[in-house]
Amino acid sequence: MKILIVEDEAPLARTLQTVLQGGGYDTCVCPDAEQAYDALQAQKVDLILLDRMLPAMDGVSLAKLLRNQGVHTPILFLTALGEVEQRIAGLDAGGDDYLTKPFHNGELLARVRALIRRSEHASPQYTVGNVTFDEASMQLSGPSGSMPVTGKLCALAELMFQKADQVVTRREIFAAVWGLGAEAEEAVIDNYIYFLRRALRRVGADVQVLTIHGTGYRLAAP
């Protein structure tokens, strides 16, 4: 398990690193939001330990940016700001938990374990190219934001993301979304493929639903 520590105060960053490594976690330290963003593009982490007050872009703004781009890694905010309004702002920005400085090392480790445990039991998320489909929230998320996909469109999105880069036949789609015994015309598939393509464009996706003539469709990454 790897934890990204985003903390501009070097002594505190070293302390956090020591505590977390003592708890059995690998760590990576970034002193500001820009370096943290770059680190998240280059490697997978299991949790982000994020200081709210950072130089230039603050922790709340970084959390919003990550969530808008479909990054669902758990975020634990650390802050000296204990006011309720500040905690609400962090959680509304996409934070999963909040710990006010000074804190007990044991509580820090307990909160880290809880967040990682919760994320391991979350509903599946499928990422293809720069877009993520979240089954639990029924949302598509990409560089331009997020949007809900419900009902049959959600079922179609789930099928196409599960089988990304594979050809999915029209019969497979009809069976998964409507059921083989449904009275709907098979031509309705074309309408929902159009709806899915439109949703992908709206979130700025770099993936496409390609038509495989005479067979079906394929969700293709660039």
C-alpha cells in the first residue's frame, strides 16, 4: 500500500513519513499541489494525505481538481483549521475524512486503515483512457467534469467499460440492457449508443464507441 503525503512543512512531512512507514506503508512526499498532481499521473497510490494549506494551489482546490478528473483515491485532509466550516469545505471538495493538527499518531493510522479498508470494498470503477465509469454513483467522469448515467444508459456504459477494447455484439448489448425476452426493437440500441457517445463527449473523454459494421461496437482507447 502506497500513500502520497502532500505537506509543505518539511519537519511534519518527515514525521508523517516515519509514522506511516512504521505502520507498514510505502510513502511518497510532495511539498505542493503541482508536484502532487504530477506524481499522481506517474504512479498509483492507495491514499492521499493532503494538507489543506499549501503554497499556490491549496488542498481543497487540488481535491476538487482530482475529483473532477475522475480520480477516486481516498483523501484524508490534515489541517490546523478546526472550524466546522473548514471541515465541511474539505469534505464537499471530495475529501473522505479530516484530521485536525495536532493529532495522535495512533488515530492517524486508524483513520488511514479505515479509509483504505472502505475503498477496497467499494463498487467497481472502470477507467478507459481519461474517463472513468463509477458503478456505485452511476457517473462518468473525465477532464471536463462528471455527469450521471442512469437506467438503461448506465447498464450500457457498464457493459462497454467492462469489455473495453473488445467487440461487443448487438445481441450481447440487447441481452445485457433489455433482456432477450424484451419487446423492444433491436434498433433501440442505436439510440442508446448515440446517448453514450454524447455523454462521453460532454465529460471530455478521449475514448470512442466505434461501430464494427455487421457485428456491434467497441469502446476504444486512443
